[in-house]
Amino acid sequence: MLSREDTELLTRIGPGTPMGALMREYWWPVLRNETVEADGAPTRVRLLGQDFVLFRATDGRLAMFDEGCPHRGASLVLARNEDCALRCLLHGWQISVDGKIIETPNEKNFRHADRIDVRAYPAREAGGMVWVWIGDGEPPSFPAFDFNTVADPEAQVLPAGMYLNCNWLQALETLWDPAHQACLHNQDNAVALAFEKSEDALFKRQHPELTISNIETVSEPWGFRRHCDGGPRLNGDGWVPTVMPTWHFTGGLGPNVDEDDRVVFGHVPIDDEHMLLWQIAYNPYRPLGEIGRTLCGRMPNADDFRVPGASRENNWGQDREIMSNGSWSGIGVGYGVAGILTQDAAIVEGMGAIADRTNEHLGAADLSIIRGRRMMLDAVRAHMRGEGALGVDVDVAGIGLGHDGTSKVGTPDLVS
Ligand code: FES
Ligand SMILES: [Fe+2]
């Protein structure tokens, strides 16, 4: 259980909140980069409870401003995007890609234009995504995750996003929970992935061993790693890294898949009650294998891959007839990986926008969740005391798990 006060401290990420201040220390991916075209429609980005406009200028540069026009606040999502600048629809103010006011047609001799500060937030592309930074001062070093540094992102990285109507921590807690795969996703993994037509289909080895024991966690300069007995053994040696702020590496994609194809999940807080979940399949060394690419590429929509129409209103499309014919959850059947993640969506959205943790009854199998929360609470309290943000400017290259689960960051020291 978590007290109401600690829940508030952990989950609230808007401007002026302690966790919001910590979260503003990190770079966040907000869109797939190919959705942002030069001179194309500007895109509204909501991140950590703030609204922005993101666009690609005529010359290909990316820029992100606050959404409201500096003149009188009209939305710049509606603006014209041309000549390496946004031009507001209301009175035609023109703001260059680097944040300078270059024309104010309603005020021919407007003398204050050069004193208006339009903040151009740092934005860059990596791993097939657009990353932004909205903190104060100078941005920290860009995180050198393997999926950000591959030689050929188009061939080696496959990012896909899903919007969730709940707080960011809920989804991360579900990934921290090693017992749920074997239950929630149990038979549906085999059903959902039956198109493989193989006895060795993805997750087949994910035996329904539900009992979790011997959970161990180890602190790292970038977060923590977890090991346990029982549950799915996709990860071989089973050490699962959680990297600040919200990255969770789940290991190899399974048998029959290129042994270096991997998956990582990221949880981007849009505001207190909405988040963007990234599933990023990648291969650090060569193009993603065909099966990995097919499995993770088979999304209904790479920009919002939930099973179409699945929502609280229809119990996330749960089909009781399919359940009586052998499916455990009746959710997302036939949609492959997107179906499995829609099962997670049903669970985390079903807990409410911000889950009440005061009535929980956690046991030893939930130790990883307790550990994850403690890391976050320690991190936010340290930040409140003026200490640096956990994991910022720490080398994260090589963190991940391969097909056989071999940890790429060495054998952890179990003392800590
Ligand atoms: S509000 Fe944008 S130019 Fe006036
Ligand atoms: Fe899950």
C-alpha cells in the first residue's frame, strides 16, 4: 500500500510539482519522427501537463514552442508552417524556427518584437522518434540508449506508441509486476500469436508458472534491476533493468527471433491522467530480424496501437464467447502484440485515472513494485533537496537484454 500523500508525490507531474520538476530533467520522445513533415501541419504535443506546438521547418529543422502565440495566445497548432517559420492565423505574427519574431503585420513598427522571448525547446531525432527537453537551463547529455545510436534507425528500430487514459506510473507498475504475464497474457499470447503457426511461437516458452519468489533488486546509477524465480523466462538470466525516468527493458523477443532483437518500453507522462506508452523493438547490431519486425510491426496504427475501439465503455472489447472457447482474457485476440498490450491497457485504465493505492494488499510477489516506487520516491526527495536527478548524464549505452537474457552490463553486485 502507498499513502495518499506518497501517491500524490509520485504521480503528479504538472508544473510546480516536485515530481514534475524531476521529470523535467529528462529528454522525452513524443512522436514518431516520420509523422512530422517539413512545412507540414504543426502538431500539438502535451507533455508533463503543458501544451506545445511541434513542427518541422522548410529546411528540415525541428522546433517546439509553447502552443499559445506570444501576441494574444492563439493556438499555433493552427498556424501556417512556411518559410522556416510559423505564422499565426489571427494577426499573422511570424516566428522563425529558432524562436525570433520576424514579422508583426498588425504593428508595422512594433519596437518590442525583438524583446519577446519565444522559447524554442530543444528537439532532436533518434531511434525513429522526436525527442524534446522542456527543463530549465541547459539540457543534459542526450541518452545514448542503444536504440538511439544504431547506424541505420530505419532498419534497426521500430517504435510504436499507444495513448493511455491513466497516470504514467500505473503502466510502469504493471511492467514491474513479474507475475502478471503468466496470468493476464496467459493463453492469449499463444492465441494472439498463432499466426506464427509454430510450436515455438513467440512467448510459447512463457510457461504459466505464476508463483513468483526470490525477488532480488539491485540499485544502479541509472535506476535498478530485478531478478526473480518463476514467471516468464524470456530473459534468460532474468535481470530486468528499469532505467530512469521510465524505461523498462523486457528482453529478447523469444525463440525463432534474431537473438539480438530486443524490446524496451517507455512511459511518457502527458499529464497526471494520460500517458504515451512506447514499445520500441530494436537490434543494436544489424537490421531487425524478419519475425521481430513482423511481430512488432503488425500494429493497427503505429501512432496509437491499441486495438481499435477498445475502451472503458465497451470493457476494452472483451469477448465472453472467445473466453468460453479458451481465451483467458477475451481481450485483443487476433491482434498480436497490440492485443497483448491492449490487455494491459484494460488493466491500467480500469484502475482509474490515478489508482488509489491506499487499499492495496501487496505481498512478496509484489516486491518489485514496492522497490520501483521506493526508487522513485527516493529520487524525487533527493531532487527536492537539491541533489541531481537520478540517471541524468549517466552512460546508458549497452543496457538491455538479449534473446538469452544475457545482461549486457555485467553481473550485478548483489551487495547493494
Ligand atoms: S494572437 Fe497570434 S498574431 Fe495575434
Ligand atoms: Fe502486460
